[in-house]
Amino acid sequence: MPTLDLIVRNAALPDGRLGQDIGAADGRIVAIEPALDAEARTTLDAKGRLVSPPPGHQPGKKRSLQSQGHCARPGSIKLH
């Protein structure tokens, strides 16, 4: 896998999966899997905390991180 823009490691997901890595490139999530074998310009450790879509997210509706507004700004990722 090519170098990603961001990897959030060791995340808990709303569906109950734990220890997941989330990879993003070009403003979109491109991979969610345990132990993602990739490098990124920025890596965050979620430390097992919940990583979830922003309020108002509609499952199945494709959006980029930029279309979410607050999610597009560097440093705006929130871990619960």
C-alpha cells in the first residue's frame, strides 16, 4: 500500500470492533483493518478510544473529509 496521509491506530469502532487501524488518503478513508501494513505522513494512536463519524453522518452517503467541514482541518480529529 502506498504512503497514506493519516493512520489512526488502535481504534475502537461504533460497531464493536476493537484494535482497528484507519487509513486515509486524499481526504477519504481508504482502509479499516487491524494492523494496517502502511506508512503515513501523520500517525495517531487512539489508545483504544472510540473513533466515530461526526454527528449527522448518514451511512451509505459518500462524503469526503473535506465535505465534513470541521473534519477537514488538521488537528480536528476527536477521540471519545
